[in-house]
Amino acid sequence: MIDLQLLWQAPDLVRASQRARGDEESVVDAVLDLDARRRAALTAFEQLRAEQKRVGQDVARAQGEHKQVVLARAKELAAEVKAREAEAARLAAELDEAVLGIGNVVVAGGPAGGEDDYVVLRTVGTPRDLAAELGREPRDHLELGEGLRAIDTERGAKVSGARFYYLTGIGARLELALLNAAMDAALRHGFTPMITPTLVKPEVMRGTGFLGKHADEVYHLPADDLYLVGTSEVALAGYHEGEIVDLSDGPLRYAGWSACYRREAGSYGKDTRGIIRVHQFHKVEMFVYASVEDAEAEHERLLAAEEEMLAAVELPYRVIDTAAGDLGSSAARKYDCEAWLPSQGRYLELTSTSNCTTFQARRLGVRERTEAGTRTVATLNGTMATTRWIVALL
């Protein structure tokens, strides 16, 4: 959630962020207008309620005909106070909904634009031209995986439908090896291992920003009003919901291992072959609660951990600074690590790490205590390894 104080103090900064994302600027003025009307309605309610208390005291003292006049005024005030209170509550609800339409304010220095406007920060390793090496077109990960009896998409589709699969034999062992290696790496970087829930309440899913414009990507179980997570980031963000956390010894760092579920509602036939874009996968995700001043340094720390893991499996990759229009609503800045796919002659995202500043923590009510009082913390996340890595490895 955007900081309303920031919105009042620097509306042009928020408008510029909306422009960089390719989102509507008008929502900024709509929110400011709603907040002004809410404040006015609240002031009117409080003034009428104060008068109501005074008149109530007068009723006790009044006598005769004057008492009837005071009683009539008290009745009028009761109706007016009730109406003003309802108006203030209605405007507050409208304001809360409107604020959700504003994405996190992007961090200065990141590129503006859309999906194709990323900036390549560095390239590590040498991408192989397997067609030239082999004298023929290379086999892709699915053909190799089927030949190794490591991947079975045909039976996955038979049992569960399109975009499901089985990892079998060495395929299953490879995923477990990757995720265990990722957890070991996270431990070396000071992260606490967590096995997280994969079903969460609506307020947690909404708090992390996953029920905005991409809500159709999320699986919902209406009978229980629970959501299947697309990343353990959601459960880890909710771990300290409504709490005052102790950051006196530095950031709190967690590494969550979970199954992840995504509907891939907007993919329209993209990457349907193999296990690149699937409905279920496993992932080790890093998550950090930090003081605002430490957030950017923690972001670099997460990226370094991801690159260390990529180096361990000897994959050539590049690091991109994601453009504002390709950020999720919660992220203020995001770096992706993309590995080279020789069979497709392109890079494929394997990790991403996002600085969400105070956006998620404000929604979820996660604060820290300082000498000046309590304040909202920053949250960050980053992928350590996922099923998709098998594609690049094969």
C-alpha cells in the first residue's frame, strides 16, 4: 500500500512512478480527492458528536418547554451524527480500495517502460552454440528429459490436464538436489529455513499485492475462501502480520521451500512445451524483513546469493534491471537472472529479486520499534532455485 503521507507530500513523485509503470496518473488525484473528502467528513462527524454530548448534558438540566426543544435537537443530532459517521466510513472504504490501484513507487535509477525495456547489467559465462558444435539442431529439455525418463508430461496431462507433469527417477532426484543445494546456500547466507503453508487467507494474499491486476493468475478455493500461493513469498510475508518485529540485530532473513501454483491465465499458448511455464512447481524463496535504510543493501545481497547459486551449477546467465512497466505492483525495483537456452537461442528467467520497500509491510501491519516510535519495515524477496532450472541444465 502506498504511504498516504508520501502521496500528500510528493504527489508528483507518485505520478512519475505511475508514468514509468505505464499506469494511470489520474488515480493519484482520485485518491487525494477521496482522502480530502474523508477527512472533511470525519471532522464534521467529530464536531457533531461533540455538540451531541453538550446537548445531552443540557437535556438533564433543562425543564419545561425548553426541555422539549433540547430533546428535539438531541434527536436531530443523533440522526446527523449517524449519517456523518456512515459517510466517513463509506469514504474510508472507497479510499482503501482506490489506494490499492496505485503501485509501489519505483526506486530511482531503474529503467522506465515495458517488458522489452530492461537494461542488461552484466553477462556471465559464454552462451554455447550447440547447433554449430553438434552439426545439427540440439534436442530441447523435453526430448532429453523424456529420453532420460526424467520428465513425463504426457501422463501429467492425463492425470491433471495441460501444463502438469511428473518428474521421475533422476528428474525427481535432480529437483531435490537443486532445492537442497539452494537451501544450503541460503543457510550460508544467514537465512532461516522454513517449510511454509501453501494455502493462505485472502488478507495475506491481498497484503502481498497478488490480488491486483494479476488476480486471475491465482487459484482460489471458494468453499474455504483460501488461496493457493504462487510463491512462498506470500506465506513468509504473512508470517509477521500485525507484529512489531525486532530488527535491532539486523534484518530477519527466511528461506521458504514450498510447492507453488499458478494458473498461467494470460500465457495464451506461450511456452506450452515441457516444464517452462506450468501450473505447479517447487521453489526455494528468500524473504527479508529490514529497516528502510537497509533495504537497498539487502537487495544487492539477495542478488549476490542468486548469482552464487547460478555459478555453482555453471550456467551462463545475464542480470537484467527490470523496467518499471514489468514490475509487479509491490516491487519498487527488480533484478532478474536469465540463463541461456541453447535449444531456443534465448535467455530464460531463472531468478528474480524484488525490493518491495514498505508496500507489503504497510498492508500487513508489520512494524519495528525505534527511538522515535514504531514504523513500517521494508520487505524483499528473491528466488534461490526452482523446478524451471532443470530446463536450463538439460
